[in-house]
Amino acid sequence: MVSRLSEITGKEVFTEDGAHVGSVDDVVIDPETGKVTGILIGNVEESFWKRVGVDKSKGINVPYRAVKSVGDIVILKNIVYSARAAAP
């Protein structure tokens, strides 16, 4: 369990089916409510970009509602579908 936001930075990120996505670069917080609204994922695997059919980018801003769990690693739910939907 993560008790401080700083503890999530650097954790490896995987999809529900075990595909490695990258690592957490930062946490996005709504300044008005103080709630976590997303995570920024960097060092994204090239194989992940190919899998979702999106041109390679520097990183991903994932809404926190797409995070299934945070522990030793971060697990995302349905990230493939979300990334495809966001593609131009």
C-alpha cells in the first residue's frame, strides 16, 4: 500500500494482462480538491505503442480512474482500449 504520493513515482506500470507499459514519472493532482486525477507514465515500451496502434510519444497521461491497483507495481485496467480511443 502507498501511504505517500512520492512513493508511487518510479513504480513500474503494467496492464491487467501483464504487458509492461513504463514507469510512473509523476502524479497529477487537482489543485482545487487535492484529489489525484492521473498519473504520468514515462519510459513507455515501444512494444506497447505498437500494441495499441499509437504513434510513439514521450509518455502517457493516464486518468486515475484507469488505475486498478497500486502496490509494488501499478496495474492499469483497459489501457489498450483507452489509448486507442485517444488516438487521432
